[in-house]
Amino acid sequence: MEDRQTTETQVAALALSELTLPESEIYLTLGYGGTEPQADVRKIIDDVLEEAALRCRPQIAYAFFDGTKTGPASVRIGGSDFQCGRIIGSYLDGAQRFVLFVTTAGAEYDAYLHGLKASGDIVTEYVADAVGSVIAEAAVTEVRRRVEERAAAEGLTVTNPYSPGYCGWHVREQRKLFSLLPEGVCGVTLNDSCLMSPVKSVSGMLAMGRTVVKKPYACDICGMTTCYKRRQRT
Amino acid sequence: MADMEKLYEAVLGGKLEPAVEVTREAIAEGADPKEIINGSMIPAMEEIGKRFQEGKAFVPQLLLSARAMKGALELLKPLLKGDASASVGKVVIGTVKGDLHDIGKNLVASMLEGCGFEVINIGIDVPAEKFVAAVQESGADILCMSALLTTTMTYMKTVIEALEAAGLRDKVKVMVGGAPINRHYAEQIGADGYSDNANSAVLKAKELLGVA
């Protein structure tokens, strides 16, 4: 089968209200593992969310590709070979099509974070940083929701989203991922270290197939004990 | 008379305005600035740090306490001018070249400041020569480096080598931190200390300077 892009890249600018930002995720990202913050911290979260509603312009972009799992730790998508690692590879058995995506909380939110830093208000800066991460992840959830709708129409299921930099997939592979999407998609660029700008952005892949499954949570499949995502949840 | 127990509670509870108010009263009454710091503020920071380590307090609470302490310290600083013993130590902190992550570094900087360190925050995407120059110019006791990516953490070794080349390595302790860093990596690149959170960074910094 020839690996090729099967649709135009879908790009959408969203209102923050179109995303679901679970309070529990914000609390987790702030380090509250299963505990609610006290009233003064909740007030700061509310203030940040209010500001975010005014300023934040999230964007999503995604494209469908044919692809093939080429080995226990590798996959070919759109003609590019990705070394996704054995952990992710093990969840791609039966994958028939792939989606590459980029999401971002946007440049406006980055500017808001910079402004907070300049003000010296470290508490609000920390909360806003966490909220920005949750926004970018919520945008991934929105991509997955859209992909799932389409997959369901074709009788397919969809995996968890997987991103370079996690679960043994090297962050440098973002270069290949971005090369398969339009340049500057969603206003997101990579620097020499493969860091995305705006910082509150996520790139990754979803796989579709008749037998692939969405796992309850990604930390359950990853063996990286020192990862900060795991530390947040313990 | 200023209620120093109230100052302790204000710093512990992260209440900036009461902390500043009591400190102002204490100063007006002629209290010894070092006694205000050592008697009320530092014990409060130690207590919130202890609660954090025990999982009974969380990062935002640490930061609120640090903010309250910093606010009160601002009033005391002019009274401590020329008193070198008023500072626990001098720290240069930055995120290494190629990495734009700010928040983890800023948390550590804020906690160090809140706990009485003088902190020179030289920002993000910092090249080795800028780290070296900052250490040289400030006479820092500790250099803290942060990185959030596996692609940028390797630059920490470059900075340590630059410190060696400049003849500064034995004059400054080096601490590293960030999501992909662990103790093994810190040892491997020749750092003196590693921490995985802002509170333990303070404890490690104090340990390295023998003020724990």
C-alpha cells in the first residue's frame, strides 16, 4: 500500500468555550493529586480562566494518512518512517490509518504568560502555565473527538493520542511530523531543539483501525518512572 | 506591639498583606530585622516546605508563602544593607540554550528568594558564556540550570565545561533540574546537586552551602 495523505489538512480556530477544561485536570497539572485547592488558589484559577476566555485563541490542525506498522517500534506514515518506540508500537497493531495533528493554546496565550512573568506574580504565572497546558491538551481531545466521529462512520476505532517526547518516542521526530503538515500550521514552529513555539502546543499522532483501542490513561503503558507527567499523578 | 506569631501564620498561610503589615509594625517598633526573619519568617517557610515534602501542601501554597515572605523581605532589605550574613547565599539561575521553558526555573528562583537567597535570574535560552559571565560578575555561590527537553539537557554539561575552562568550577556549586533530569544524569555531567521540585531545590542549595 502506498503511504499517502488522504485528505487536506483540517485547520480550525476555536473559541475557548468549544473546549472542555476539566477542573480535575487543572488541579492535577498544578500538582494536586486528587485534592482540591484551597479557596485562594481556586480564586486565582477562576481569574486565569476568565482572562483565558478573553485572550486565548486555540487552534487545531490534523490530517489523515495511510500508514503501516513496519516493526515493533516503528511505523511509516505518509511515506516517512517514525521510530515511535516499542511502548507506542505495541498499541498500533491493526492500525489502518493515521492522523497527525498539532494543537496550540495560541500566541495570544503565550503573550499573556509573558506578561504575567514580567509582572513578577509567580503564583498566577504558575497557575496560568498549568491552565495553558490543559487548554492545549483539551484541544487534542477535540481533535480526537472529530477523528472519532469520522472513524465511527467508517466502522473504525481510534487510539490514544501519542506525542514525540513521551513513552519512548524521541522528541526530535517532531521534525518529520511537522514536515508532513503545512509549514507554520496553526502558527506553531519548531526551534533547533524541537521545542514548539507557542510553548503551549502539542503535536502527535492518532491511529485508526478495526482493532485498535483507547487505553484508559497513557501513564499506564509507559515505563518512564521519572517523567513529570507521572509525578503529577502520584 | 507587632504580633510575630501573626507574621509566622501569614507567611505559612501565604497571606501577603498581613505579612507586610506586621513586618511594617515590627520595623516601626524597632525590632531587629534579622530576628524578624530568623524568628518568624524562616520557620514559616521551613514549615510549609516540610508540609510540601510530606504531601500536605502543594506548589501553589509554597509559592504563596514565598510571595508573602518576599513581600515582607522587601521592607527589611534596606535595613540589612551591608550585612552579608543577611543573605543565605547568592544564586545564578537560568534555562539552558535552546530551551524556552520558564516556569520550573521561576518556581525554584521564587522559593530560593523566599528562603533568603539572593537570586540572579538570567532567563531562558541562556548560552554557556552568559552563565559563566553571570557567575563571574556576581561571585555566585551556586549556579542552577534548568532544561525540560532531552534535546537541551545535554547543554548543561557544556556549561559545566565552560565553568571549568574559565577557572570557576571550584568556586561555584552547580545544581540541575527539569523534567528529564535525574540524579544519575546530574552525577554523570559533574553537577553537585539535583532536585525534582522547588522545595527540595532550596534544601539542596542550603546543604551545598552548609547552612542546612
